[in-house]
Amino acid sequence: MSLNINTNMVSLLAVQGMDNNSKSLSRTFQRLISGSRINTAGDDPSGMAVSSRLAARIRGSNMAVRNAQDAVSVAQVADAAMEETSNALQKIRDIMVTAAGPGLSSSDRAGLQTEVNGLIQEIQRIATGTKFNGKALLTGSYSGQKVQVGANGGDYITMSIGNMSASALGVKSLNGTDLKAIGATVLTVNSAVAAASFNIDKIDTALSSVSDIRARLGAVQNRLNTIVTGLQSLVAATTESRSRIVDTDIASEVAAMTSMQIKQQVGAAILAQANQGPTAILTLLK
């Protein structure tokens, strides 16, 4: 065995081993502190690339859930307003049936006419006043509205809500709605019935239109609710997949930390012994 002073290979090897072990121990500490297995691109380049794509999909899906929920809110607001429109039309229809009765006086029909006019104005007010975040819903302008319901481009559905104005429903100027005139000119009951029947048919058409639009909107609302449920399930599954890539396995890292700490202590002891080797030369020189 050769002895030399300038080069202590055992000591150098011990220092190198301790340095490598110290770097590994530092990465373990970082993983335990951050809770993430990948803290820099160098930790796992391919894993970081995959996790970044998964993170983008998770964030995009979460935003899509909010979009779909907002669209559901739009549908609910519009449906509630259309229900009131339907109620007003039903009331007008009742009045038309009442106006065709033989026992009404001119003043009676005048009162009915005033009520009809008020209900028609209310239908118009509902159409122009129903808005969501400042956007009118029942004037026919809410048509072909695209709603992003996915994390990727092209993942959207289209929403349309029909025109619920009095003119669009055909009830703005009902023919023969001047019920006062019916009484004033002493028209026969048959004439009153004919006028009322004409108007009832128009109101029935308007009611059918409202029902059809509400039905289509309800179908869209159900679809949106299904989309929300699907997106939430997708987010949960994708998050779990990303977790397996980036999250720290605490038990494994703690076991590795314990092993490296022991190696560090052993390395320090070996380094101390290696540094004592050259002192044997002094014995030879005595």
C-alpha cells in the first residue's frame, strides 16, 4: 500500500459521495416542503410536460363549468319571465271568453278592455325588461349565442331564445279587442262571440309559441346540467391523474430521507478516518 501526502483518494471519494448524497437530500427536503415531486424541469422533464397539459385542461374545464352554470342561470331567468308572459296570455284569454257573454254592459266591457290593454303592455314590458347582466333575453336579440362548455377550442353549444314581444306573439293589436265598442254598438251576442273567438285563436297561437320556446330552452338547460356534471367528473379524474405525476409520495420520501441522513453520517465518519491516513507518514519519519 502506498502512502502519499498530496493526493488522498479515499478522502476525495468520501467528499464526492457526501456531495452527491447532500444534493439528493436537498431534493428530498424540497419535495417534502412543497408537496410536489416535480419542482423544476430537471426533476422530470417529460412528467412536467404532461402535468402542464393536464393542468391547462383542468383549469379550462373549471372555467367551462362556470360558463355552463351561467348559461343555466340565463335559461332560468328567461323561463321565469316567459312563465309570466304565459300567465298574462292566459288572463287575456279568460277576458275574451268573458267578453263574449250576453249579460255584460258597455261599462263592463270598458273595464275588460282596460285590463286587456294593461296585460298587453305588461307582456311587452316583460320582453324588453328581462335581462341578464344587461343583455336582453326576450327581444329576439339573444339568438345563436355560443357558450364555451369545454377546455378545448370548438367545445361550445349554441343557445337561442325567441322573441316574446307582444308584436312577435301577435297580440299587440288583437282584432276586435275594443270590448267597449262591442257593447256600445249593441252588437249581437253572435258578433261578440265571433270577435272573441278570433282573438282566442290568436292567443292560443301565442301560448303555443311560448310553450315551444320554453320547451326548447328547457332541453338546453337539461343539456347544460348534464355538461356540468360531466365536466366535474372529468376535472376530478384529470386531477387524480395529475396528482400521480406531480405529488410527493410522503412515505417514500421520508424513507429516502432517513436513508440519506444515515449515509451522510457514515460519509462524515469515513471522511474523518480518511483524513487521518496521511498521519501515518509521520510515524515513518520518526
